[in-house]
Amino acid sequence: MNMQDLAIRFSDTSSYDGFTFDVQLIPGEVEVLQVVVGEFEELPVYVSITDSQLLCIVYLWTEAEVDPKTRVEMLETMLEVNIPMPLSSFSKIGEHYAVFGAMSLNSSFDEIVHEVAVLAENSVDAITAMEGFLV
């Protein structure tokens, strides 16, 4: 499945588990699909395809938003929360903290749409769980 096909499939999906999707294909050296899931418009899911996987990322906050006094405790909490967070893991990309999920290129569209919806929900849960560490 290529990025344009994926964009069309999301656009044609009126709803999944009660979620709606607004998609935008972002052209570039690496095409990225921005997917806004329902009411989570402030936390879009960015989907890209590599040679070996389909990668879904949600950017949560920047390093500048972290309270330096509680940074180490926040990082420990993120590690502890990683395992029980379904289909998602914490990461840091440059100055941005994120949650991500990776999938096989052979994943069905139903599996992809499920991953995107769960990742959007997990991003809200992650911000709620970590807001005490942010300024």
C-alpha cells in the first residue's frame, strides 16, 4: 500500500469505532500522511512508510515544556508506562517527545486504522499522565 492509497482509504472511511478521520497528504522527500482522529485535532497522527515498516507518530510536547526539576522522574514514569500502553511506545525525536507505533507493511487497512485510533487515544492519555511534569 502506498501513501496515496492509504490517504484515499482513510478519506473513504466515514467512521471507525465512533471516530472520524480528516487526512492530509504532506508531500516531500518522504511522503507523510497527517491523520486527525475525531476530537483529537490538536494531536494529529503522522503516518509514513519506510522500506520495512509503517510508522505512526504523535508529537506530544517539547523539551522546553518539561519542568527541569521533575525531568528525571518524568523519564522514569514514561519507561514504566511504556509496557501497559497498548500498541504504542514513548520516544524522543530531536526536541520533541512522542508516542509511536510501528506496523508491518503487510498490515491490513483495518489494522492500520485501529493502530491510528488507539495511538490518538494513547496520546491524550499520555499527556494526561505526564502533565504534572510539564510547565
